[in-house]
Amino acid sequence: MKNRYHCCATCRHFLAKKKESGGMIYRCVRLGFETKTTYTFDCWDPKDQISSLLRREGHSSS
């Protein structure tokens, strides 16, 4: 089930890192490639805080 929280930025495998030259790099550490905060993939594994929000709203977490 897709929901408003389903995006890379809310996944436990998402890593945001500052570049030395400025700006940010966003990576999926599980898949090993750069991503964007708004991308969505079927392998999404929500962070604990997001799972809690989903349960409160009556959604499943996957």
C-alpha cells in the first residue's frame, strides 16, 4: 500500500551526507546508489517513527 510517507527520506536505509564542496548527497545504503528524498521503491522499510505514525493512522507499514 502506498501512502504519503512512502519515500526514500523516510526509509531506514536512507543516508543524507554533506559534500565537502557544499550541497548534499542522498544514498540508499542497502542498494548502494544515490537517490533522491522523494523517490519511492518497493523495498521501502520505514524508520521506527514512520512505522509508529502509520500504525496510529491505521495503515500497515509496508
